[in-house]
Amino acid sequence: MALPVCTTVRQLFRFIQISSFPRRSLCSGVCAKNKVHPHRVFSGIQPTGVPHLGNYLGALENWVALQNQYPTVLYSIVDLHSITQPQDPMQLRSNILDLTASLLACGIDPEKAVLFQQSQVSEHAELSWILGCMTSMPRLRHLPQWKMKSKQKSEGSVGLFTYPVLQAADILLYQSTHVPVGEDQVQHLELAQDLARIFNNRYGDLFPEPRTLLSSTRKVKSLRDPSAKMSKSDPQTMATITITDSPEDIALKIRRAVTDFTSEVTFDPETRPGVSNLLLIHAAMAAISVEDAVSQARGLDTGAYKKLVSEAVIQRLAPIRQEIGKLRAEPAYLQGLLAQGRVKARELAAPVLAEVRHRVGFC
């Protein structure tokens, strides 16, 4: 049923004039709860299977560090987000367990962080609908996710269009104060901040405005096209190293990595992106500085240096690959951990959504 025109205009006026609205003091026990946990981190990752080297260095290493730095940390396998593109149900189930095993093997500790499957916590979808009713279509059209993917597909689904609202709901549902993101996701986090302000001004303070935790880790580039990010969807199999690749596959992919015609190893991302990408990978996997990696490469041509890089990657990933294999052999254990995570996540989410429902007028 359509809203009366007067109501729509009033809502639009409120959105435009939001900064001038007086804040009403409706803060309840849910708000007080947020003061008990002033620092709460939330992040999510789509279940596209086993992560690649770029995921590991760009996000997962940081996730492991954050669980030791903040009192409350939540990591979600965001399967609701994954179905904005068609998915095979059996493959999706397998991908969820692959990712769960990978996160555990990389160092995510369920005793320190709440690890859970997004779709198992129904509060995400309900809060997304409520926030979607406070979001304008022009606001969503200008976000990078829609502009990029809708062009690739000529048109996009409603789910793809409203994807950032669900992202905002994921964050706000837990009254998150900090969100680790890459630079390409900053605009989406700004939407979450805007929606926190809109809700708070309309219904009273409830949501903190989440702050960005920009990752300082280096971005890993494609081994076949160093101008692009490493991606699981890259059609060139030699372009991407997954964290379960065998030592032989890792050595082969690095050996075939695109460099240039200069044999000396130097760090110059602008003019020598391929060689510079290898130096960044070497430095990250060997836990040394880029300067130290250049120093170790002194006297080696790029062919010999690739062997050094391969050794560092193989040595770092070997225990992770072995642990993933062990965990994947126990699907019931992985499902049990996700079930425990669901209970913990709902303990935090349910009171917040109940308060939202009350303030909106549903109960």
C-alpha cells in the first residue's frame, strides 16, 4: 500500500533537514549495553569458497589481530549477500563450510570472536527492511557496488541494488563501533553512518556511528595482470593463489607471474608493478619489510627471485592448508561451531532489534 503523498513529502523533508532535528532521549537498556562495550568490531566475508592470497593478506591477517585488540568482535559469513548473483545451493553449502574451515585455520578463534552465518540470524534481514525504508533510491544509485556490477550485467537485481542497506544492517544490528574495510568499501560504510544518524534523529539515540578501520596491509595484485587485484573470479587460473594450493601449484603460478624485461629486482609500483607485487608478497609472507625483501633479492635476477618468493609463500601457507584439510573432514564440527556462533550473535542482535521494533511502532 502506497504512503500518502503528504507522508512521503514529510519523510523527504526530514531526511534533508536531518541535522536540524532535536535528539530525543529514548535511550534504554540497549543503549546502556553499548556503553558497557564501547568498542565493538564487525566485519563480514562472502562464502565464495577457500580464500585466496589477497584475502589472506588484505583482510584475514587483520581479522586475527583485531580479535586480540577489541573486547567484542563479530565475523560473519555473509551468505545473504552472496545470492545477489545466482548460486548453486549445493555449492553454496560447501563454500560456507570451506570458508569456515579457512577462517579457523588462519587463526580466527571462536572463543575470542563470534563467528557465525548471517542467514541464521534473521534479525539482519528485518533490520535491513526497516533501514531500506529510510534510504532514498538516488543515494543507492551512486554507490560503487551498484554502478560497477549493474554495468557488468547490463542490469542488476533488487538485491544487488539494496546490498549496501543490508551491509548497514549487518553493522548497526550489533551497535558496532568499528568496521575494518578496504578503501573500495568506505562509501558503503558512510551509508551505515548516515542511516545511524537518520534513525537516531527520528527515533532517539540507539546506534553509534561506526568508524572505519582502514587496513594497512598491502593489496595483492593478479600474477597475470599486476594492474588488477588478485581475484577468485579471474578466468586465468595462473593469476590467483588460493591458500590451499599445493606447493607445486604455488611454485608454478609464481614462476609464470608477469614481470618485465629488466632482470634486476627493484621496488617501483608505478613502472614495475609485476616485480613490485612479488616483493610485496615476499615481504608479507616472510614477515619482513619491503626494504629487507629488496635486500634479499640483491644479486638475483627475477627468475631466481621468484624461487625465493615461492619458498616464502609455501612455508607460510603449508600449516594453514593442512589444518583446512583436517577441518573439512569434520563438517559436523564446523556446523556445530556456526550454530554456537548463531546463539552468541542472536544474544546481541535480538535485544537491539526488539528496541528498533518498539521505537518504529511495531510493538
